Amino acid sequence: MRQFFFRATALLMMCLCGLTYSMAKQTLPRSQAGIVPNPLMVKIPSGWIRGFNQEGSMAFLGIPYAKVQRFMPPLPVDPWDTVRVCDHWGPQAMQMVRGGQLSEAEMSEKNSCVLNVWTTDRNARKPVMVWLHGGGFDSGTSAWNPGMALAQKDVVVVSVNHRLNILGFLDLSSCSEQYRQSGNVGMLDVVAALQWVRDNISLFGGDPGNVTIFGESGGGGKVGTLLCMPAAKGLFHKAIIMSGTILNVNTKQMSRQLGEAVLSQLGIDREHIERINDVPYNELYAAGQRAMAASIGTRQPGTPMMWGFGPTPDGETLLQQPFQPGFASISDDIPILIGTTFNELQRLSYDKSMTAEEAKAALQSTFGDDTEAYVEAFGKAYPRATPQDWLSIDWLFRPKTLITADEIAQSRRANTYTYMFTWRSPVTQASQHGHELKFCFNTLHHAKNELPNPTEKDLALADLMSSVWAAFAHTGNPNVKGLPKWKPYTAKNGEMMVFDYKCRIRHNHDRSLQQIIDKHCFRQLDEFRKKH
């Protein structure tokens, strides 16, 4: 009996030791336990991080990639000596928010340069897709579009938070040499994130030699901007621009004028410029809005161009504005996928009955004597269109996307592919700005507003589109099984993939229509260019 007791005790001790070893293997870094770590534990140069399982992918959220000083280029992060738990979103950049003040953990000036990584195999060498969120250059967060499902398309997904609005783009270069780059530090943050990807992504199973940048709306504008930034050259190898071609018309003269106006609003002279570092964010933002109104003017919603607190060409950090009509030659070897949705930001008319004559009368204020030509061109481009469609189609993004595609297809070495997303939400009956995102990320279960109850056809389209985006990241060619053959774009062939329940190719189907839209909807841009 005694012998049995000792044997049982020894067996119990062996089991407990095995359990302890197993727990250590699950939770402790190699340096502490001397064993192979849990795949959710990663040692990066700045310290250990621990991720979590998010819907079947390994997720690492809120990883710091840079630290910031107000209006200065990003700096390397300070290392940490504990395990940083990366199972929640890091703080978004400072911005105006509705519904009360956010906590420091939710929104921060000093700690918002964070990124997120999703992967399924840390021992692989997969293409990397770096997502830049929308919101113009004024607002937004990477938390809007998690990448766990897209990562299951054999890619590693990264998304980025960076400085925005007046903190990211206040040009004080005419006031002090130390602020020479202040007008573009928000984009320099993105470059720092890409450098982090280059240096660290192999630890997550990503290939730093095969990086695709992609973004929608303001994120698409950021992608275009990176195509014109020397510091970003070599850090990415493909680009996807989604509904991003509203033109940024900032010039160095405009941005300096705005910066000086901000100082004037704050009562700060050049000799005491360092005082701007002590101005609370809300006061600084408000002063920026007043300064814009008093100097270069405030942009109104629907204006077919943007200016103010956004990137500005300076011949060093940024060579030119994108989409005017193309990009800097330093990116001539970058394959580009570019496209729009059918309705984008246009005010919709689908909730009202309307005759053709009523629609034409409403169109008169925009198209004048070309109204009949507009309707005729619309009918040729979209034979099944309704009078509501005439008023509800995108008038902002598609015209300049077509002009940009024409330019880059003929002037660059790399291929260009174009698309249009025409799937319509059962809620709005429209294909609006951003509706394609849940399809590209394959996250329809997170799309309750525009699609409360996804059908099998919805899910199939999301699976297909996310596969297309991932295929482009792999090879620069978006063709996948289930699509008709998709050739590179030229102005002559006008090759464009239409994404809908039935995907199809169209060739220059709406060129005449877009020329009429461009003529009448971009008069403000034409007037600006005459003055500048």
C-alpha cells in the first residue's frame, strides 16, 4: 500500500510538472523559459508582444511603431521590458469626435502611432497588405476595418494609425527651420510604419519584399501620396487605390499661408513659436478652422477637390500631388489597381418616384445645355438606368479615376487594372462610398448597417473580391478563378472589371458620360488652376 502511495505521488508530480511545462510553453518567452514560445508571443526589437486569436487568425493590435513630438517627424519607439498585451485596439489619432471626450487609451496625441497585424502562419513568407484607413486626412481609425478574414487569403494584413488634421499637416516651415517637415509629418508617420513592416514583418510570416499598400477614400489619397514620396520608395511594391481620387490642391504657398494664419489666431509670434506645443488640442484645432476661413478658405462638402490640413509638395518629402493626372516617376514600376463605386458620395434619389422629365429638370442646374447629351450618354453607358440613377451616380471620383488611369497606363512601365463596384445595398438601393470594404475584407458579418442579412450571393461576392485583392498582392495580377479574363487597362481598351453578383468586363462604356461630368462638375477646380 505504501509502495502504491509513493508511485501515485510520483505520477501526480510528473503530471503537475508536465502541466507546468505546458503552461510555460504557452505563455513565457524563450528567454525566460528556455523553450519554444507560443506563436502568439513575438519578440520584436522593441520588446515582447502577445497577440490573440481573432476569428481564426493571429491578431496583434496596437503595436507602437513610432513615438512623436508635436509637428516633428516620427522617432523610434522606446523599448519595453515587459510583455505588451496586444489584444485590443490602440488609441486613434487626435480628431474631433461626437458624443463626448475619449479616454487616453482610445485617442491620444503621443501614443497613436500604432499598427495592427493579422497572420495565420508566422513561419511563412506571405505577401503583406498594408491598409490605410479613410476619413480624408482629418479623421478615422484602423479599427474600422479589421483584417482577420483577409489574412486567411494567404496574406499578412497590417493596418495603421497615424497623425491627422492639424497635428499631422500644419506647415510651420516659413516660421522656423526646425519645422521644415511639419506640413507632412502625418505621411512621414505612414513611411515609418512601412519601415517597421520592412524590419519586422518576417517575424509574423510576411515577406518584406512583397508589400502592397491599399486604402479607400482618404486612404486611397494616402496611397497616391506615397507613390510620390521618395522616402517611401522601395518600401512597397504594389498599390490599390479605392475611391481615392478627390484632388488635393495644396501648394507650398497655401500651406505656409495657413500655418502663419494659425499662429496669428493663437497670438504666437515666430520668436516664441515653441509655445504652440503647449496649446491644448481642441484649442489648436479650432484655431486651425478659423485660420483656414480667414486665409485660404474652408472647403464645403461636395467640393470636387480638397485643401487645408493635408499633404503639400515641398520638393523633398512630397514631389507632387497625386492624380494630377498621375504620380511621380519614382513609382513607375508599381502595379496599380484603381476603381470606384457606382454612387459614391452622391445624394441619392432612389427613395422617390420620378419621371424622366422631372429628372432632366433637376439636372439642368448642373449640366445646362448639355443635359440631353448627359442623358443620352448615360443611356448608352447604362441601358437599364432609371431617372433616379441619372441623379444618383457618382460625379466626384469616377471622372478623375478615368483620367488618372489613362495617364498612368501610357506613362508607366507597370500594369494598371481598373474596376467599378456596382453591388447595391438592400437598405439604400445604392453602391455607396465604402460599401465595397466589407467585401474586400470579407467581413460581411460586421456590415449590419448596409447589409443586415447577407445572402449566399453576398457571401460569394465577398469571398471572390477578397481573393482578388489578395491575388493582386501576390503577383500584381488580380485574375482569379471565377472571374472573366481581366486584362491590363489602356485608354484604348478601357478594360474595367464590374464587381456585382455577376462580374463582367466592360470596355470604355462610360467615357463620353464621364467627359460631360468632368466638364460641368469640376468647374471650381478649373477656376483654381487658372489662378494658380
